[in-house]
Amino acid sequence: MNHQSFDLSIIKNNLNLKSGVFKFSLRLAFVCLLGFYIGKLFSLGDHSYWILLTILVIMKPGFSNTKQRNYERVIGTVIGGILGAIILTFIHDVPAKFIIMLVCMLITYSFTRIKYIVSVVFMTPFIFILFSIIYASESTTTIISERIIDTLIGSTLAIIFSYLILPHWESFQFKTFLPQILIANLKYLENIILRQSLNPISATEYKLARKDVYVHTANLSAAFQRMMNEPKNKQHNIKEVHKFVVLNHILSSYLANLSAIFQDNVSTINEEQLKLIRKARFYLEEAIGKFETKNQQAIKLNIHLSETKVDAQITEQLEMITKISADLSKITDKL
């Protein structure tokens, strides 16, 4: 677990329009205020707070996440509204409705973080049944129509103003992920080689380096998917970004394969292979240097070179790693 400190400096550093958190806070405050007044001016019933709830649930710091959540909320509410109407039309026995409500409640809270659209589908009839039991005199049709209309109003406000007010586009944030994955792959390469050195590292250090590659690869892929869900005119250098993501996946797989070869065989490294390792390190450090102003601390590889015949698989794998590292260094010029 990474330690996170909480102090006033973090708040001060985010009190500017360069901070995505600050922009999201202003956007959310404005849209909630607007939703509140729309609910007051055009009240369709006693539950106009559903507009605010919809805005709070749908709006996310990134446009693509807001768009996805908006789609799930609207579709889930419409389907759930139809399901709720069918249940309330054909089932009038209160104990039976109560049992169905408990089942819907269980599914709602079970799927909230796993599959949000499923959660919303069952949340809507759960609310309708609950209200029909509490407010027996209130019209079911009124509740259903109010729920759907309020959800549509809230979702419309959320998606429109996520685009118009201080938007947070993934293409501007994406560059922060690029040096992180390059550094992770460089450290992974160094840790693989260090396991063959005169002073080998521990298994824990190696596993942590490998874990960092997996984590940063997942972050990079998720950021790329979010970028693809944004408007086309906001996707900058999309071809180069896609190539960078693919090259990093290939590099990580080559490194994993190299590690497996070393583990399966008691292999040693010769002078030719050491040159390839140094070249790969150079290209990766060069790529990192294009994003990071501070130099990464170089790790000394204290390797005992073998003069005997070594595994040709290692040489072949190192050649491919070097080539991919060179390609990554070239593509970073365009990013």
C-alpha cells in the first residue's frame, strides 16, 4: 500500500484551473445549482431531488466516464421503470411486493460496483415498490413518470455541461502515464538482469518491479480507452498514442519471456548480450528523458560475463527488446 499524506499544501496546490479536481468541483457545483433551480421551477412532483441525485451519480471528472455512466443510468432507469410498472400493475399483494423489493434491493447493492447498469435496472423497481407501500394513495404512474423525467433532466445537464464547462480531456492528461510505464519497464528489465548478477536482488524486489509494470500498463490502457470515448476533435495524436500503447504491451511481453527463459535455464550473459542490454537501457532512458526533466538514478549491473556458449534464445529476445525500445524512443518524439 502506498502512503498518502493529507495536509493543507495538497488543497492549495489544487486551487487553480490546472487541477482536474478543482475544475470538476466547480463544474459539479454549477450543474447541481442549475439542477436545483430547474427542479424548483418545473416541479413535476414531490421528488425533484432525483435531478440532483442523478447529477451527483453521473458526473465524473473525465468526460468519457460521465458519458458511460450517463448511458447506463438512462437505459437502466427506462428498463427498470418498465419492469417496475409491470410488477405494480399485476401484483397487488403487499407481502409479495415486499419480497420482490428485497430481492431487487439485494441485486441493486450487489452490482453497484460490478455492473452499474444492472444495479440501476433493479434499483428503479425497488424504489417504485417502496414508494407504493409507503404512499399507498399516490399514483404509481405519477411516480414512474416523475422518476424517468427527472433522470433524463439530470443526465442531460450532466453530459452537456461536462462538455461545455471546464472540460477535462484525457488527451491532455495522457502524457502523465507515458513516462510512468517507460520507467516501470526499464526497472523491470534491470531487475530481470540483476537476478543474474553477482549480487542478485530478492524475489520480492523482482515481483514488485513486475507488479509496477502490470499496474501502469492497466492505467495506460484504461486512459487510452477513455480517450477513445471522447469526441473525435479532442483526440490528439491518436495514432501515435495507439502505437505507443501497443509497443509497450509488446515490450512487457518480451521482458516477461526473457525472465521466463532465465528462470527455466541456468543461463549466463556474454559480452554481446550485455551490449544489447545497455542499448535497450539507453533507448528507454532517452524516451523517459523526453518527458521527465530529472534524471533517473542508474542502477549498476554487476554482471559476471561468460566466455562459454550461451543460450541463443536470450540473444534473440534481447535483440527484440532493443528494437522495441528504439521504436518507443522514436515514437515519443511525436508525443
